[in-house]
Amino acid sequence: MDCGNCKQLNRRMTKEYNQTGLSDGRNKIDEAPEDLSALLLEFKDYAIIRIDPAGYIRSWNLGAEDIYGYTHPEIIDQHISVFYGAKDSGKAANVNFSLQTALAAGRYEHEEWQYNKEEKPFFANIIITALYNADGTLKGFAKVTRDITREKTLEEENKILHEQLEEKVRQRTRELEIVNKELEAFSYSVSHDLRTPLRAISGYSMMLKEDYGSKLDGECNRIMDAILSNTKMMGQLIDDLLTFSKMARLETIYKSIEMNRLVQSCQEDLTNQPSRHVITIAALPACSGDASMLRQVWFNLLDNAIKYSSKNEKPQIEIGAKDDPGFHVYYVKDNGAGFDMKYASKLFGVFQRLHRQDEFEGTGLGLALVKRIISKHGGEIWADASPNKGATFYFSVPKNKQ
């Protein structure tokens, strides 16, 4: 801890002493102005003590009386080792070290525990300055002491609280690891236990349709098609749920990514069949991020753009980037169905959909997964749209994220 006021007072004492005419700059006490001497004696915020070369106390101000508890008659001519108390008498050896250090360097500042008259310890900030006579001989020392027990106590309490907080963090981390393992086991169980009956429903439905479809009326065939469609959607929902739950536990591995190459790869996977869509891709700045995660972002956003613009006579999709001081901002724009912005808050929630299933297929997890990935990268995602006028989805990635 820095005793700024002590240093300021010490500098003032030194300045006043040197104004008496000592040319070599060493502190001189015999000719100190009377007003300064009176000020030092009446000063209550700090203990200001003059000590002779042997370590005995020669002057004692009101601040020293308040801090140490000794009156002027009780303490004068006592050795300063009295400040260490009977309990810590072994520390009295520090006195000689402090004085010798101040003598060698001209000034010595340190902090330590000392005792008052009642043997009550307090934590002290101490500055000891060597003082000289006009002829250059050692006159003694000036000792300025400030009681910083309260600051020391707060520091120790903060240290204990910090250690307790670290222990809580370690405990919560261990608990989180256990929960994550349980979630992994649960995810595996859900995947296995749900898929088995789902495959059976789908398999038997396909067998019935293939073997008896010609013998069933139109309504029966419609029901069979509905069963197959719903089992397919349920399978996709299971896949999306597992992907969504795993994403929270995956570690983000940062490396430099060529965004144009990543987008073109997603486009090839999504438009391997002849398509009416016109997709334009502008030059995209490279960024630092997890390639597999950001590929999932581009795949989902581009898949949505293709899906929701598919009913337009001339579906168009534009992929580009905007300049921002701290972020790379990318966007995917389409001229499809769009949506009402008053429902925008629901876009990135789990199982939230703004269109009916019979209009556009989907599980309601794609954008929630995209938001989770972008959040793990320290960025944001948002949208701008109008009904039947298309939608634009933006996402940002920090430029300096490592």
C-alpha cells in the first residue's frame, strides 16, 4: 500500500529543512522553522516521531499518542523497539535494519505489524528518514507512521473471499462435469430408445404401402403417407435435438477460415440437384473461428433461404458482408416468404416457427442452433424482414477473437 500523504508530508519536511541552507540536500532538523515544528506536534492523522541515532525517542506528536497510546512523558527516552510488544520481541531486530537502511539510502518505507500501549496489534505504514546536523553529522531519524489496519483487514477479507469464490467455481465446475456426463448418457439413451421404435413404425408402414398399397383405398394410402412423413420428421427432430445439445459442450477451436470457400461448400451440398435459385456470393472477409461450427451456421441459413424462397417465381439469394470496426458482419438475403418483424423475438427460440408445417417443413431448431454457435464465438445474430418480401439474416464474428 502506498502512503501518498506520508510521502507528501515527508517531502514538505525535507523542503523546509533544506531551506535552512544545507547545500548537500540532507535533512536538517535543528533549524526547522517554529511553525513547522508546531504543525508536526499538533498533527493527529499521522504519528510523527523524532529518534536519535541510537534509536531512542526524542519527540512525540499527538498523532503518535493516538496511534500508539503512549503519552509524551511515558514514551520520551524509550527505545522504539517498544512498538513491537512483548509478544513479538524477536522482531525488535528489525529496528536496527530499518534505521541502517534509512541511513544508507536516506529514506526507508515498509509495512509491518506493531503494538500500541495496550499490546493491541495494528498494521502500520512506516517511512523513516535520516536527519543530519548542519555539519553533516547524523542527528537522528524522523519516523512517520500511519495506521492502515482497516485497509489490511479488508485486503485479507477480500483474499479469503476470493479463495472461497475460486473454491466455489471449482466445485461448480465439478458439478457441471457430472451433469454433462449425465446429459451425454441421456442423449445417447434418447437417440437409441427413440430411434428403435421409430424405425419399426417407418419400416412396417413402408412394407404395408409396398405390399398392400394397390389394395387400399385413397384415404388409407393418404394415412400411410402421413405416417411415413411424420416418422421422417421425427427422425430429423431427434437428429437436430442431439446436435443442439452437443453444441453447448463442444470446445470452440479457433483457426483462420476462408468464408467464401465455406459458403461454396454448403451451396454445393444444398443445390446438387437442378435448381431455379439464383445465388450470388460477394467477396467475404476471412475470420477466426471454428470451421465446423460456422459451416453449420452457413448451411442452416442458406438452407432456410432456399426453402422460404422456393415458392417465388424467380427465387434469388444474396450472400455478402458489411464493414464494422470490431466485427465481421455477414448476411444471407432472400426474396421469399419473409415474416412479420413483431414476431422476430421468437425466431431463435427452440421449437419456435413463424410458418405452418404444411407451408414449409422444419423442426424449429435450425435458427436456435445458429444462435448458440454465434454466441459461443462472441458474436450476435439478428434479422430484418417483411411478409412476402423476403428476409435478411445477419451474424457477426469478432475480428480479434482468438
